[in-house]
Amino acid sequence: MNHAALTVRYRPQSFAEVSGQSVITAVLSRAAAEDRVAPAYLFSGTRGVGKTTLARIFAKALNCRKAPGAEPCNACDRCRAITLGGAVDVLEIDAASNRGIDDMRRLKESVGYAPLDARYKVFIIDEAHMLTPEAFNALLKTLEEPPARATFILATTEPHKIPSTILSRCQHYVFKRLSDAELEAHLKKLLALENISHENAALRLLTRRAAGSVRDSMSLLGQVLALSKTALTENDVRSMLGLAGQEFFFRLISAIKKADCPALLLLVRELLDQGLDLGFFLRELTSMWRNIFMLRQAGKAAGKAVDLPEAEVELWLREAEDFDLGHIHACWQMSLEGQHRVLSSLDPALSLELLLLNLALLPRMLSLREISLLSRKLPLLPEAMPPVPEAAPEEHAPLRPEAAPDEPEYPELEQARPEETQKVPPEDFPLHGKEDKKPAQPDPSGEQEKLRRELDDLPLIRAFREKLDAEMIDCLYKSRDEARKEQDKF
Ligand SMILES: [Zn+2]
């Protein structure tokens, strides 16, 4: 059994058989039962969610020998002709290959004649957004004076490309992606009919990979069943579809936790050598961070919010505990944003390596909290920093010969520095210019000093310090305000 056969054999033939889209099937079924037909319909939605399938079922329901009725009988000559694609009054046009005005003119002429055999002429225009402007014009003229006993069904993945003049004359139905649960139920039903046993993890993987498309889910199922015709196992799904196993993700997270860069690069190599599907890997990576975040935040109470089998919850919970919540959150966001960047990069392998290294090294980079701490607690200019406690002479030999007491250590800086600045005791040096008259907080516990020294150990901070000025802090606030404005729009 190949996957094409599977898709064809289980293509729904009645409204009741269609998975998902329950509202649309109910509305169309009722319209067919009451024989109320609009001049034009627009079916929009992502690929493989049943737009043309429903268009054909609707055409059958309108033209069945037993019409009007809520369902086609699928037994009469008209129903069968439509199923086989041979009905003279149901025309399917693929706008991707018939874009020209001539095709539309022929179509317009054909509209003028009453249906030859059936009750209604039905024109199904697939990929309708691909029509040329001239073709749209010709279609518009037809819709302005809709002929009796004819209806147009436009199917498209890109409704925004349909001119508004056409849109306003159509009943518009937006087909949604199927939820994982809906897809899983659909595949389960199909496997039962085929008498094939399955592992739940295998089914879950397939549905996640299909991302809401029924057609994709069935094609993928067909591909995997080429490997084994009696059982659907997780291993088969992973090896057939090139998906990294759970064990791979555990090794990955351990390397990120330890900031073990060589291990990370080896993992990327392994991923590429096995020819795994990078796009799906990145989606799984993002969903892994999401799960870890939920577990770290709410523990076992995260329950159904995490997309994991019960047996794995405990394992991931343990992983989550070793991470700082802020780190997980940032990893989640960076993985999500990295999906497009990696896949559209000229060198996806390098881009993926960089993404993973960034995830691992995040805790060593400067956090916003640290910036804010620094801005409040540390002086701006290096020369105005509090005196660094002197290192024990036996540990650190001086890097340059001791300067004579009267001789300035950095003559060029001394010259540039105004006289009064030198006299400001370091503790009172204001950060944000002269308006800030508030003296620095006393630091009896030495906590500030400790923090400063800890941060000083990070090379990045040293390089960053000179740039830490009011302007940058303003910039951070500005981007936060802009982000809030964006949020308010929705
Ligand atoms: Zn029939």
C-alpha cells in the first residue's frame, strides 16, 4: 500500500466523514438540505485541511439524485461521476495552471448555459489566488450577475491575494488546521480500519510532524507503513521521517547544561550525518524548552499543558530543576526565533551550531538584571571605580614597573581629566550625569563589592563596561516600551 493509495482510499465522501471543520461542514450540509445556494464561496486555509474535498462533497450534495438532502448518497450515477471527476456539470479548474483570460472566458461562456444533467453547475477553482487580474475581472463580471443554478467555489491558501471586489461577493469560510488530538483521532480510525497496531508515541510524532494538515498526516503515515505493514512503531517513524530520538534530546540538554561546546558541535554533526529533518528538529527543540519551562514553573501540576507521555514527565522534571527559569525562557524564545534563521541561512549547519552554542553560553552573557544592577551600583568610568583591593604581592607580580608616587600612572588620562573629578571620592561618583545627586548606598555587608568582583571575572562585562551609559539604559527602556505598544495593539 503506498501513501497515495491511502490518501485516495480514505478521502472523505460525505460531510460526516470529514475530520475537523465541524462548523463549516454543518453550515454547508444545512445549505444543501435547504437548497439555499450562494453564487460564490471562498474556502481558505492552509494546505491539506480539506478545502477541495469539502467542495466536492458539497457539489455532490447539491447534485445527488436524492437532493436536496443533508448528505450525498454516494450511490447514484451523479454522485459517482463527481467522485470519479467525470461529471459534466462539476468543473474543477486549477488556477495555478489555467491562469489565462481565455480559460476564464471559456468558463464564462460555459456558465451561460444551464446545467446539462445535474441540478447545479459547480465551478471549483483551486489555488484561486493564482488567477491573473484579467481572469479575476472576467470572474467578477460573472459574479455581478450570477447565473441561476450555478455556483463558484474558490479554494485558496492565500485569501489576502483575492481582490476585495471578489471577496465581498463570496461566502468566506476559513478552514482551520486540525488540532493534534483531531489528527490523532483521524489516524487512529484509519489504522483500525487497516488493522494495523500502533504505539501512541508513534502516532503523536506523526501528528506533530503533520502540523495540522490531514493530507500531510496521511502521506507521512503511508511512508512509514512502507517500512512495516502490520505495526506503527515510534522507531519506524523516527528512522523513516528522519527525526531525532528522545535520547538525542537528553544528550543535547546535558551538553547545554554543562556548556560543553565540543559535545554540542558533535551532536550537530551527528544530526547532519544522519540526514535528519532540520525543520522538525528545530520545532521539537522549541517544544522541548516549552515543556521544560512549564515543568520548572509549575512542576507536576503542569500536567496536560506539557506535551509529554507520563513516563517522561519525571525525567524532564529532573532536567528542568538544574536550569534557571530565566535561562529556560530565553532558550525557548531563541529556539523559536532561530527556526527561520537557521532554515533560511545559506549555511544552516553553521547557523544551527551558533544557535546551540548561544543557548549553552547564555548564563555567561550579560543579563538585563545584571545590567540594571551594574547601572545602579557601579560607577560609569573606569578611572572612577572604587579602589580595587590590592592583590597579595606573592600571588600577582606587577605587570609593569611600579610608577613613582608622583608620576601619574596613565599620563594621557590624567591630562584629559578635569581637576575636580579627581577629587570626587569614588563612593559618591554619580552614574547618570550630574543631575543624579543621590549618593551611592552604603555597602556594609560587602555585597555590592562581591557582585562587582564576580561580574568583573566575566570577560564580556569588562568589554561592556565602557558602553554602560545612560543612553544604553534608555535604549533598553525604549525597546521595552515599544514591545508593550505592540502588545497593546492586539
Ligand atoms: Zn447521490
